[in-house]
Amino acid sequence: MQSLDVQKRSATTTASPQVRVAEEPVAKLIDISKCIGCKACQVACMQWNDLRDEITSHPGYNNPVDLSDQSWTVMRFAEVEGKDGRLEWLIRKDGCMHCEDPGCLKACPAPGAIVKYANGIVDFVSENCIGCGYCIAGCPFNVPRISKKDNKAYKCSLCSDRIAVGQSPACVKACPTGSLMFGAKDEMVARGAKRVNDLKERGLAQAALYDPPGVGGTHVMYVLPRGDRPDLYGLPVDPKISPWVSLWKGITKPLLAIGLGLAVLGAFFHYVTRGPKEEEPGGKS
Amino acid sequence: MTNHWVDIKNADLILIMGGNAAEAHPCGFKWVTEALEHRKAKLVVVDPRFTRSAAVADYYAPIRVGTDIAFLGGVINYMLANNKVHMDYVKAFTNASFLIREDYDFKDGLFSGYDEAKRSYDKTTWAYQLDKEGYALVDETLENPRCVWQLMKSHFSRYTPETVEKVCGTPKDQFLKVAEMIGSTSTPDKVMTICYALGWTQHSKGSQNIRTMAMIQLLLGNIGRAGGGVNALRGHSNVQGITDMCTFSANLPGYMVAPTDADTTFADFAARRTPKPLRPNQMNFGQNFPKWFVSLQKTWYGDAAVKENDWAFDWLPKRDGAYDVMDTFERIHQGKINGFIMQGFNPLAALPNKKKVGSAMAKLKWLVVIEPLKTESSEFWKNYGELNNVKPEDIQTEVIRLPAGCFAEDPGTFTNSGRVIQWHWAGAEPPGEGKSDREIIGQIFTRLRAAYAKDGGKFPDPILKLTWAYANPAHPSAEELLREINGRALKDVTDPKDPTKVLVTAGQQLPGFAMLRDDGSTACGNWIYCGVWSQAGNNSARRDASDPSGIGNTLNWGFAWPANRRVLYNRANTDPKTGQPWDPKRAGIRWTGSAWAGNDIPDIAPALGPDSGAGPFIMTAEGVARLFSLGGMAEGPFPEHYEPFETPLGVNPMHPNNPKVVSNPAARVFKSDMGSFGKADEFPYAATTYRLTEHFHFWTKNVELNAIVQPVQFVEIGEDLAKEKGISNGQMVKVRSNRGEIKALAVVTKRMRALDCGGKKVHHVGIPIHWGFVGVAKPGYLANELTPYVADANTQTPEYKAFLVNIEKA
């Protein structure tokens, strides 16, 4: 988004736009204790972003069944039986967490295909995407998906286009129960802390705010009634960027760059010694 | 709703039972989450399935389908036995102290006066003992064995926690936990709200489900109070408006009971419907019936309705029997009706026993369908393979489709569950040849009238003399209609105490129903809507959300019927003697010393103070609420548990030795359908149908986005049943009832568990309804292939929520 300052860009060393008045970090807070899994957020996401996932033959509540290039957010339903036989039906809105230290961006080899704005939103700039899928390997939350249609990676943009003009994300706007909230990150942290306290008072002693430090905190946070067990909701307990990504960035990448340079050099010599490839007569043009 | 959506935020305890608000009313559910966060309220869910509502509840208890009265009867017994009753409220505001006739009786599951051949009761004995002046006798000590309090105690003493467990399959400890939570709101500083929906209405004793809860709320002192009440969450954005405006054949607008064959003159008719007071000094508001009715006739027939012709009473149809939708389709099935107009109605999908409904429709000579989209009903004659296996060549019905606009393409009003009438504006024009419903009706009527004018006919007056004074008779506007519904003064309306004082000048819009007269000087299309379009303009279009009450009674947002009142019976939110609120922090109205005033429109005459003795339940002739309902209900003055018509137990555990009362002895069932019910030996599983958040009835399967998030038909079964039947998640299964079968994919879940009903293990099969053979979602079966053609005796609502099926791998 040209109207937002950029803090980081993938595979780029040139300076990013920085001229605007300092932008506050923002965050979306998902209060699971208020979520009824109605999917208004999913529908609003598809509407705003002009996406239409498939009408599948998969039965039940988990629909669409997974994130895709057409579903940037999905609800995940998990039935969990407690020790006392009491049942819990845990419902979590899944999607990009907008990490402060985004593994996808770190892993991305395509210049400017992934950016992190000054407000914390991590966005995919699709025209720069080369479809290598490294962002998937880099993501500790298994979020990005490569489209079969254009071989580019897609995920939630936190409605960066709406945020840039002072609107809240489409999902937040559509949420009927107040489960989704959006605002300055510190306000959302405070709000989350208050909700955690509320839940503890209600007897949910394990309630916690999910803002994992392993990725520097996230710009999408959860209030988890079962904060002791993020895994019950399908969340990593202590997400970290895969060491392979750091390896790729730290050592492998320069090595590969050398390899790539050698290949280019080789090609050059090949051209010099053998000349340009000539079209076979009658061949396809 | 006695209360309204926003008011849910004032509750201390929210009970969701007979409904699934999170699933079916996600937007209104925001007021539940509001109460949980800001009032620290608790949420309790009782349901056969662990639902989306249960997912965010503080406590959940399971229940077998069709046993709500046993559960709630158990709660009443618990409250009476454990002194969880708001006694001051009950003594002053209910008929607990009233004496019932000596010949009233309840034996073996039957109340006195049962006529087996007619499947109905003579209700003569279900009445008060009266003194010479016709007033009911009371015993303030509540000790007389014939007083309602004592009869009620004895009636419900049978509903012990053990009995509840046996009938409902709810483990005793879980039942008691819920009963305790409910009982905790019997103190004046605690209020419970109950949110129910079709999970209570769609039973062969649906009205009694709701009545049992109304009794509980009265015993707790929770009616008339902020955060309390008995709250029906209506399923369609304007179904409340439909009910108010009389699309039921037995009603006229505003819940006036329509005339029957027995009403030969206006005098007879008015006398039957105008109640005499049953206690002194009561408002007995029903005594105004002639004013409401004459004003309606003046709206319909204008100058042609005069005192001399009984206000054109003879031009109204007189019912010779029932004409509700169940009865109408029975008549179509019998060949007694051969033409049918459907407007916003998809009966092939919506009525029980699709086979019967489809074969009935095939007997019609013509069928007009007024709809924005193709529906199953408009395609009933077409073969869709297994989904609608008919032979078009055998069906001679001529089907005419008239393309209509949808709600968003038309201005008008919605009346929501909380009785708030809200104007809405058209968002677009109907596409193509689509016309608004108003224009379609206008066109049909003007042509019909022209035909009568030209050709005469046996009885042309009701058509020719109907008032139709719209600027464009072929296309009345929504504004004209709402003004007409509100009503206006035809002559100057004067003060009854001072005839020289003109209250409303001739021609002006009426400010409220207090101005209605029975002398022909006022016209009003629906007395309860009077005030919605006054001289001040269209009050339904008001959008002032300011809330000086602090409790959500936004009196300048839209217009709530009646009289813009937000909480019904709000006089009951105050102490009977002082007129001061039970809870000052949640005060509706209060007695100022000279008048009732406060954060709502008082539901009592402003000057009838605590000393007047006037009770808060102004719509009864005794001024108090009826724990004993007199003749108000078809199946008894107290609720009693009866099994669904298809019962997994085969007997009524409350009356195991009386085969006459296995199921509701007064429920509506046609003789021809008696053989259509299945038995547990062939169909062992308790089934229920319901809705999912992602869809709205049978409409949204036409919408791509809804279809994406909920694409394909499924049925839900518990893990234990799946194991017994060797069914795995996602597998195709066949579900059969004695009327038909469907195939769908199985969703195997922990959220449904077998219940132990007195040693009998009962499994449930859950059947979401939204699929059919038209639309963009994956084609599916109409769930009503399976459901039984039997209905509640008071409302004729079919029993979609409790029946029997078998299930196997397809």
C-alpha cells in the first residue's frame, strides 16, 4: 500500500518509504470466549477481497475446510473432552497472525514480494511473488497458500487497504458478537488482559492472551479461555521461525547466490563459446 | 418477546432452551455476550445437542427431544420445594390465591372434560369459583386446597429430579445444577431471561412448553422486569409483523379472534370477545374490543360500514372450521381446494411430510407462485431424480410464476422479535420483470374488482365496497399502507369526560389506540400498531439511539407496539404496595405519588396507583397473570408432559398405564395421518430438525457465499451411535422415517450423546434443514421428507422437532 510506510521488504536492501508521521502499531484481538463460529468474518473477507472459494462436498461446520488462496480466514472447530467428561467445542478463527518478526518475509527470496508496514501489518505484494513457497516454510502458523490459478502466495492482508483509509478490517466490521476487535496494539493488549481477568473471575483459571514472544509478538492476538493449551485450538504453543529460514538467510543464501553467480557466468561462457540458440526450422514460435 | 433484544443485556442469568440463539440469531446474540461481559451474567444452555450456544455457555445440560415440559415441571417442583419463589410478586401479581371450581380435576394424565372422539376438552370446569357478582373467590393465605397455589403444588410434585432424569435423560446432578441456577433468580435483585425459538414451538405441545416457562418466570417474579420476560426469538426478520397483521386465518389484525359460524351478528360476536371483569377495580383492557374491531371495519369498508349494517360484519368470512396451513393442505389433499396462491411461501420445503404435500399440490388445477426466485414448490412437478421423483406427465397443475422483488428491493417495515417496528428503505429496484408484492396484490385486486363490477356475482359487496383509496390503486405505496394501518380520525374525536374538548381533529392521524372509538368516528387497520404513523410522522423511521434509561429502552428508535412500550407488564417491575422498583438500578417505571412514569411507557393507566388495586396484567379480566390458565389452552390449564407423537419410549413415563395419554390427547392430528406415524421398533432413534448459522431457511442455498461456507447436506450423530451402526465421519447415510427417506453425509460428533431414559438408551439424529433441489449449494433432500404431519392444538405448528427415524450406511 503506497499510503502506508514500509518497515521491511523481502530480499531487498534499498531503503523503504519512511516519510510519514509515525504510524502506531495496530492489532486485531480475537476473543474466543465470545466467538460463536458464525463465519460472518469469513463471508465478509471473501466479499471485501473479491474471493470465492469452492462449493465443496465436505460436510459439517469446518467449511471451507482449510485456508486457501480464496479463503484467507476459516473457522476451526475442535471438540475437546475434559477430564470430568464435560465437553468443550473450541472454535477458532484461523488466518495470518501478522508476526512482528515475520518468518515469511525472512524466508522470501523475491524482492518486495512481502512487506511489513510500519503499523505491523505483513502484506503479500502479489505482483512480486515468484511462487517459490518459501513463505510457507517460513511461517510458524502454516498460513500462506499458493494459488493453483496464478502460482502466487496469498493470505490475510489484515485489510491493509481498509486500514490505510481508517477503516477496520472487514472481518471485524462483520463480527456480530464483539469477538473481533481492532485498534492500537497496546490498547488491544490492555483489552485482552481485561478479558483474561474477566474469564479468570468466571472460573476459567487458565485463560490467557496469546501474543507469542517467539515471533516478537503478533498483530493478531487471541484471548484463549484455555490459555494453558493453545494446541487444543490448533495453535503452536511456542511458535518460532524455523531454524532453516535463518540458515537460508544467514549462510545458505550467500552460498546460493554464489552458486547462482557461477551459473550465470557459466551461461555467459557457454554463449561466448557456442553462440545464441537458433530456432529449428519449422519449430514452434 | 415480552421484552426486547437490547434488554437481554440487563439479565443476570440467560437460559437458552428450545432454541439456539448463537446459531440462529447471531446478531441478537451480541446482547448475550454484552450481559456476560458487563453484568457478569451466566449463560445456561439446555439442548439435545451441544450447540454453538453451548460452546460459549457457563453450563450445558442435555435433554431428550420433546421432554421440555418434564424438565421445566421439575424446575417448578424444585422451586416450590426449596422456596425459590418471589412470594410477594406471586401473591400480588398472579392468580395463585384464586379458587378453582370443585369439579376441576386431573386424573391419569387427563384433565376434566375430555372428549376422546373429538380429541378436545370441554373446558367448563377449568374455571374460578365466582361470587354473586361474577368475581373470582380468592384465599390470600394460599391454604385453601382449591386455590391455584395448592393445585399447582400438587400437580408438579410428581416432577421429581428422578422423574426428570427418567423422562428427559438429563442426569440428575446436571438437572439440579440448572434448577439451582434458575432458582437463584427468585430474589428481587436477580433477574433471569429465557430465549427460546422453534425448539419449543415445533412440538405437538409447543404452546405448553412456553407456558411452563412463563409459569417459572412468574414464580421467580421475572415478568415485566428489565432483563427478564419470556422471549421468543423470531426466525424471520418480519415474522413478528406477519403474526401481528393476521396472516393466520383464525385472527384479525392485532390478535382479535376472527368470527366463526357461531357469530351470526355483530352483537353476538362482540359479546363473545369482550371479557367481563373477574375481579373488581381491574383495567380489563379487553373490554375495548368493540373499539378496535369497529375501527378495523371502518378501515376496510369506510362509509359502507355503518351501525345500521353491523359495521359490515356480514362481509367478513365466518370460519366453519380451521383454515390454518396444516388444515388447508389437508383440504387440498382431499381435493376440496383446487386453486392456490403462494406468496413468500415454499410449502413443499416448509411443511411436514413432503410426500403428502407434493401429492396434494399435484391435485391443484392451478398454482400461482409469487417469489423472487425459483423454489422447490414452484418446481414440485419437475423430476429431480431421487430428490423429487415425480412424473411430470401425471401432474396437470398449471403453475404460474410471478416474479417478485425481495425485501431489499422494497421499502416498508420490519417488526422484530422485540415488537419494534422499523422502517426500511429500498436498496435497489427488482431486476427484470420483478414487481413488488404490493404491486402484484394491487394488480390482482383491481382486476378482480373490475371483474365483479362487470359481471356481478353471488356476493360482490365485500370486494366492491372494500376501501382501496390509494393514489395508484394498482400499486399502493408502503407509506400509504402504514398510514392506513395506524389509522385516522374520520370525525372529530372528543374527550369522553368532556365532549366539547376535541382530542383529534377529523382527518388527522391517530396518536394511539386510546383514541379508538366504537361509534364509527375512527379508522385503524391494526389497533396494536396505532401510533406508528401519528401526526408526528413515520415513527417507525426514527433512528435516535440515545438511551437516557441506561437499560436500552431507546424510546425514540422506531416504534414498539403497543404504544411504544418496550417491556410488557412493566408495572410488575415494582413492589405491589409502594410502586417502587424491585431493583432501582434496573427500573422500568415507578409510581411518583401521582402517576406512573420512568424509562418506559407504563403498561397501566397512568393514574392507577398502588392503592387502586389494579393489577399489572391488564390483558386478563382479573388483572393478574394466570398460573392456572383457565380455558386459554387446548390441552389443559396446567402443562403436563406428553410424549412426541413418535416416541422412542412407546409409553408416557408419567402415565405408563394410560395408553390414551402417551401423546398430547388434544393435539391436532388428521385421521388420514394416524397411520403415518412410526414406532420405535422399526425407527428407534429420536430425530430433530434445525437450522445452521450459515443458511437462512431454504433461501440462501441460492447464494454462492452461503453455499461456500455450508455447501452440502449432512446429518449429525453421536460417536456411540456411529460405532453401533459402523458409520464413519463423512460417510453417506440413509435416514428413514415412516414417511420417507433422505441421504446425506454423516457428521459424527461428541456433541450428541446417548441419553439414559429410565434404563432405555436414546440416541439422537440431528437433521439440518437447509438443502433442497434448487439453488447453488450442492443439491440435497428436503428434510421434511421425514417429518410427521401433526401439530400443536393451539397454534397448529407442526412437530418438526421430535420424531423417529432409522439410520444406516447408504
